[in-house]
Amino acid sequence: MKKTLTLGKLAAAVTLTTAALSGSTGAFAAAAKSPTLSDADFETAKTLYFQRCAGCHGVLRKGATGKSLLPEETLKKGQKRLEKIISYGTEGGMNNFDDIFSKKEISMLATYIQMEPPVPPEMSLDMMKEYTKEYVAPKDYPTKPLHGLNWKNFFVVIERDAGKAAIIDGDNHKIVSHIDTGYAVHVIKGTEHHKTDAKPKDEVGRFWYTIGRDGKVNKIDLWQTPDKMLVAETKMAYDARDIAVSGDGKYVIAGGYWPPHFVIMDAETLDPLKVVSSRGINVDGEYVNEARVAAIYTTPNEPTWMVAIKELGQMWQVDYSDINNLRIDQMDTAKFLHDGFFDPTGRYFQIAANASNQMVVVDTKERKLEKIIDVASLPHPGPGANWTDKKCGPVGATTHLGKGEVSVWGNDPIGHPDQAWKMCYTVETDGAGVFIRTHPDSQYVWADQLKHPEPEVQQSVQVFDKDTHKIVKTIRVTEEEGKAALHMEFNQDGTEVWVSVWNRADASNPTGEIVVYDAKTLKEITRIKGLTTPTGKFNVYNRMNHKT
């Protein structure tokens, strides 16, 4: 991390973040019982916390996926205990940071979380509009791809700590472009086929939208030449996590962690059109100020978005048919909502409620809660996985942040009502993971183990058979110190599986890579090098056609 902060490309993002979260440090220091930091160290620790800790523990440090870090809890643990936790992680799902932070930075963070948290400012619609930029005018968009490549087999790859997105050709495994984006892009989503497609069908999958942890939104046009693929950008929050495109291709919606709101933008220009606060009363009847928008997905069959309000424990189904008279169906579910995915029909949305150790199922046709399924500790499916089991029929699955286990449940209430929304089976893995993936043409399911503190496990992915439910191979993706294996994605025809190697300890340099495996033999094919902290990878064809 100490190297990351010196990166020229991140300087602007860090400056914005620091400015956004600034407050009267002297007042906070005076209010805190003990200990204190100098103004300079306070600013540094605040930026580090925002970049690496706020996602799980909250900007106001009240906790969500991670525990509360308010002074009444942290002061009891004390400086040395807190430094140890930050350094080595916990068995409950927090990974180690001793290979990311320096000892001094760990010490500053341990002190910072014993002090009162600063309250960041709000962001108005007019402020967002000031950030909106056009790099290529819509009238100048090409009417056909200009590069002669198979763009539907492109992989759009997050280069997290470089503030970039890489476009990689899935046919020849070569990098097409590195595109400047916001700091720490969390998700990239493109236009998808929809039951009520209004956009030209040959353009589905062409446009992709990024959302960074600095709230910056970028629009990418895969038909452009590599030097002009970034066509527009804006900023809708100081901290954000997810984005989605309406089924008709007219709107983009992005959700803020801070301020807690979602913003609807014009998909062509990225001009912000409407802001909706997500603050409110949670499922326990308590008012929540930091009610963050954790996940947003476009429903494949309805003119709506699924919006997960993390701390409220509510799913909001937002109808974009008339954004001036916005209809929002609010469903009480469970806390704390995070990542999700649809069943193969596109009707049922399945999302993890981390703190409740449950998967929540929403019927998007009826716009109501369908079921809540008990699973293992801290479920986290990422983009999820669906396949057909010999006994249970169609099933969905998740990995877990808190336990080395894959939970598999039935998700076909029409064809297999006796198995629907019930646990079918579990698969024990060597370590807690973050992502699970498969393909309709593959016999195997892949799970990473990113949350395990031991390097050998963290650097390995496990593959199990859909019929036997047994692990058939543990693949050590890398053995390099300070690196981890995460996030799997299949290519267009399902013959390859791509796995990221994340350069945790050297996050400021392009020493990460993607390892490509044969989907049937599970043998390594090649390594795509020259990437900086490659995280999520999204195959255009699979994503536009909802293949999990």
C-alpha cells in the first residue's frame, strides 16, 4: 500500500478521497479519549481506511460484513491487539494485511480506529454533473467494429490498483487495451439481452460501464479502436460498489456506499438524472444513516433493477419505466445484503445476506420475497453459479467468506417444487472463498479460496464434479510470495477457464497475470502477463447472455 499511495495515476483519486472525507482532525483528536494522531498521520490513516477497510466495516465504522470498529469496541482491544488483527487477519473471514501495509501504516490504522470516525460530506446532483465528461460524441460512434477482432469473446478485466480496465482478446490471449478508470474499480457491467429488448440486438454487449471505489463511472465502447474505447465518464459518489444498465439500454444506475444513495444516469451521455437516498428504517425497526447500496442488477425479464440496501436488509425493485414517477417495491429480507445472481430463467434473484448466513431469494415477476435459505458463515457468491444436478434439478451455489464450504440449493420451483429453495448438498473446500463459477457446457464447478490466510491455500482454486460432488483437482495457480488466486471466468464457448493472480504485495506494478486453463483437462494453457492486480474478468458473450 505504501507504494500504491505514490502512484501518479492514483494521486488524483486519493486527493479527492482525502478531501471528501476531511473534517476537523483537531476536533476529533480532542474528542477522543486516547490515543491520538498528528494531523498528517490522521489524514494518511483515514485514506488507508477508506481504500481498504470501509467496504466491510463502513465509512462510519458501524460494521456490516466486518465487525463494528467504533471506539467503544476498539479501545477495549487496545493498540497491540488491533495491530495483530490487521496484520494477520482472522478465521472469521478477514484476510491478512501484513503484505499490503507497512508496520507504520498498521500502527496508524490501529490508532485511527480507536478514535471517533469523521463524517464525510454529501454529494448533490449538480456536483455530479460537474464531473461529467464526453471523450467521443455519440454522433461519432462507429456503426460497426473498427478493429476486426471477435469482440464478443473479449474479456473486460479490472486492474484494481492501477485504476484501469484491460480489454483482452479471448481468441488470441493478447491485451487489446488498458483503459484509465476510477480508483479500485469494483464492478464492470455491460448491456445484456433482455426480454423487452429495445436497443439494436447486434449492439447488445457493446457498451460497458465501470464503477470505482471513488464513485467514478466510465463508459467503454468495444467497437472503437483501442485508443478511443473510453467514451464518457462521470462521478456519482465518493465511495461506490455496483452499477447496471437498463434492459432497454436507456439508463445506467449506480449505487453509493457514501453518500448512501443510488443515481440514475443517461446511458448515452452519463449525465446524472436522478438521485434517490437509501437511508431508512432497517428490518429491526431502527433508522440507519449509512444504509449503503451494495449490489445492483438488471432483471432479465422485467423493466426493473434489483437494488440491495445493505444495512437495511431490504431489497428494492426499482422500475425504470417512468423515472419521473419512480416505482420502488421494498422488501424486508435479511442483513447484510451483498452479492447476488439470477436463476437460469431470470425470474428469481438470489443474493447473500452475509451477517445472517443466509441467501435471500426474490421473485422479480411478483416483486416480492420468495424465500430465505440458511447457509454457512458469510455467504459470498460473487457472480454466482447455476447448473443442473441429477437429484435436485436446477441448482444455485455460493462460496463463503467465513468457511471453506460451497452451499448448493435447488432453484427451480416450477419443475422441481420439492427441491426448490432447499439445501441440496455442500462441498467442503480447503479455505474460505469469494468467487464460484461454472458454465452450461462444463462438467465442473470452480471455487477460489482467497480468504484463507495460508499462502498455499490462498493461491489455489478447487474444482469439483457436478455429478459426484467430489473435488477432482486442487490447482496451485501461483507460488509467488505475496500473490493470491481469485475469480474464475469461462470464455465464449466454455472451453477455457481464466483465473486471476492478484499481486497483493506489489500492487503498484504490472506483475499480476491471468492463467488460462483447459476447461476439460484442467491443464494450464498459457499465462497472460503485464496486468496490475487483475480482479474481476467478464467475458462479453457469457455476460450478455446471462451464462453462469
